[in-house]
Amino acid sequence: MKTIQKQKYSFPFILLLSLATSLYGVKRKREEKTSYSPHQKVKLTHDLKMSGTHQQIAETLININNEENNQQFPIKLFFKMNISHLSNQNFHQALQRITEECSDETRSRVYEIIVRLQNIWKFPTHLFYFINKNGEKTITFPNLEKLDISLNRFDCPLPQELGYLTNLRSLNIKYSQIQGPIHPHLAKLRKLAHLKISHNELSEKDKKDLKTYLPITCFIEDDNNTPFIPHPLQLLPIYR
């Protein structure tokens, strides 16, 4: 019968293990300090009300980007972009300038976007991604959590590129003439918790497909105007 022997660890091994554990603890504390709850983000939000020409729209964020690079801003802010009263072409050109002239760090702190355009518009790809100087596909606003494109005129389906916004938690497309079909790529929106789809041109099949592709925890607010009630699973830390 074999006897199980206790494995003995040398002093250097125990010392290295202790050091690694300490360093991991320091890393976790730093992560906790640099992460913000949604409530804290609201308090640190700089509301960017953007309207006018595409130059004025883009320069609102570009100027902040330059001021931060020159260390004129005392703290790092989160940005809420409120875009209104411009054409589809101006919106596309403004996004293109932002991708060219704003740093990745600045764009990563845009966490909410509200868009109200003047005419029928198609989704510009720069709202979701762009090709950087190295020829790589880059997410334009990688930490975007809220997107409100309601009260617009699309007359088209939701683009599959919407699936690139993997940190999206709230999407409002009410009164926007959105049509089907629903693309399976939207299944990548695994963090989506609240979707407003009322008063669009979606069929019952389209709505069923949305429920199939989106997380079980996502509340879909339809034409019945049911109030938003969080799913119990959303209270778990993994969904925060």
C-alpha cells in the first residue's frame, strides 16, 4: 500500500509565493480605485452638447482631448455626447474627425451618446468602428454604455456593427422607424440590460428574434409601455 508523503516547500518558494500574492492584492486595489460605479460616472460626467457644423461637433471633444494632453484638466472626466440639429453627412464627418484626432483614452471615456438628426439617416460605420493607421479595426467608443437614437428616421434594420458595442447596457430606439430583419451579430451585446423598441416597424418575428439573441436578463420595453424592472440576475456582481 502506497503511503502519501507531504510535499515540503523550500523557503525561497514560499517567499516567492507570498510576494506574488502581495503584488496581486496591490493590483486588485488599483483596479478597484480606477473603476467607477454608474452613480460615480454621472457625478464625473462632462455633458457635451453638440450642434452646428461637423467642425464644431468634432472640435468640442478634440479640444478637451488636447487640454487633457496638456494636463489642464485636474481629473479624468466621463463624456456624455448630446448631438442634435445636424445632417447625416455632418454627423459622419464629425465622427471621422474624432477618430482621427482624439486619443484612444479620450474616446474610451465616452460612456453615453444621444443623437437627434434632422433627416433620414443611415448608421455611419464610424459610430461603431474605424480602421486605424496600422490597418486594424478599432472600436470608436469601446466603453459606451448608453446609446439613445430614438426619435430619428432610419427606415432600415439595426446594423450588425451594433454588436461591436460589447459594453452597451442601455439602448433606446423608440420612434425611429426601425425595420427587420434582426441580425444574429446582436447576440454579442451580452451586457445589454434595457432595450426600448416601442413604436417601430418591427414584426412579431423580429421581436422574437431579439429575445432569442439578447441576454435572458435584458428587459425589452415594447409598445405596452411596461415600466423597466431589473432582472434578479442583474443584481449579481458580474452584471455590474
